[in-house]
Amino acid sequence: MLTKIIKFKQNNFSFYVIYLYSNQPELIFNAIKKKINHSPIFFTKISVIINIYHIKNEINWEKVYNAIISTGINIIGVSGCNNKNIIKMIKKTGIPIFFTKNKDNKKIQNIDVKNQKKNTDNNIIQKSIIKIIKEKSSLSLNKNIIYNKSKIIYNPIRSGQQIYAYNSDLIIINNVSTGAELIADGNIHIYGFMRGKALSGANGDKNCQIFCNQLFAELLSIAGEYLLQDQIPNKFLGKSSRIYLKNKVLTIKSCN
């Protein structure tokens, strides 16, 4: 018997989607806190979309909403909702509602069914609270995409700030603090201290790169592949570095 409460899944533009499998606020809160405690740096002030497709019963959205934000996670939208009453409740909290294609939800449902059958065949009783699936973006990269001029920021990027460069490179001529997030469809260049999160190739472009003058990043990501701070070799910390994908593996090289 496989009992799920929530599941984390990486979605487009390097945002995460939390798939809820329970309508119980306390269970959801405990499941999220357990995941945050396991990787506190990765989930600090992370922005997520909440998917409620798998909840078939009524849900007290206000209580669920308060339970999630009390963990420190930022909710930027809700998806997978077809119930008109629940939609009204969500709108009262001022959260945007995203209407996704049914095939995406069916794909996730099929994965869950396969996992459940596998566990049943092996006579394994598993109670899964949170499961993270790291997947490629569900949107295919448009090879004819036209990139805009680079987005250049001269001011320091403070904790809690998020900068997104749509269809362009992002250039920061200053320091990036811990808790700040840089997102770009193109390359990312940081000419100061880099202590926050850098997510390049947000549209799925695997040829994008990240350039840091002084590397202390919390997280580095290119086209969905990522490294946490404790996975960065010590020899690159504080050094001028280039980050790129090689054979689907995030690779760091010194620029000196």
C-alpha cells in the first residue's frame, strides 16, 4: 500500500511544483518541513507552484495555504484545479491559478501507478511522505528562438530578490547575496561575489553557461541539472569559474 502526501517535481523555468496527495494541513506541513530540514540551503525561500490534481476530496485551501507558507516556502501559483468552489477559495487568497494540459497530469499519474504496482509485486509496504522526481522541462526548446540584448544589473542583488532575464543573458556587475536568485534563459555572468542561486538555460538550452568571478553559490543550475553548495569542489570556492554541461553533467572549470 503506497500512501503519498506530497511530491516535489521540478517544472519549467527551474521552479518547483509541489504535488499534494493529502488535504490535511498538518500532514502537508510536516512533510515539507522534513524535506527542508534535509536540504535547508536548497529550499531556503524557494518559490513553488502547488498542484492539487491528485486531491479528490474537498480541501480547506486557507488552512493548507497557511500550513505551506509557514514553512518559509513562497507560493507563486496553483495548478491542477478543476473544482469551481476551490478556485473561488484560492482566488480569495490572491494566488494565481495556472491551467495545465491534462496530458501532463496523466503522465504524472501513470508514473505513480507504475511505482505502486512495483511495490505491490515485491510485497513492500511503503509510506512515502515526499518524493522528488527530477525531470526535463515539459516544454521543448524552440531552436528558432531569438535572444534579446543582455540584461545588465549594476546594483547588488540582496537576499530574497529574484532577477529573471527572459530570452537573454544576465550580467550582474556587483555582488549577489545569499538567498538571492538569478534566472536566465541564456548565460549568467556575475562579476562580484556569487553567494546566491544561479539558474541558467531556464528555457531548456543546454549550451548555456554560468561565469562567476568569485564562486560561493548556494546552487548552480543549467537546463535543470544542478549542484548544491556542498557538491562544489573546495578548489573552486572563491575562485573565478566557468560552469557548463558536459555529457549531461554539470562541470566546473577555473577561468584563471
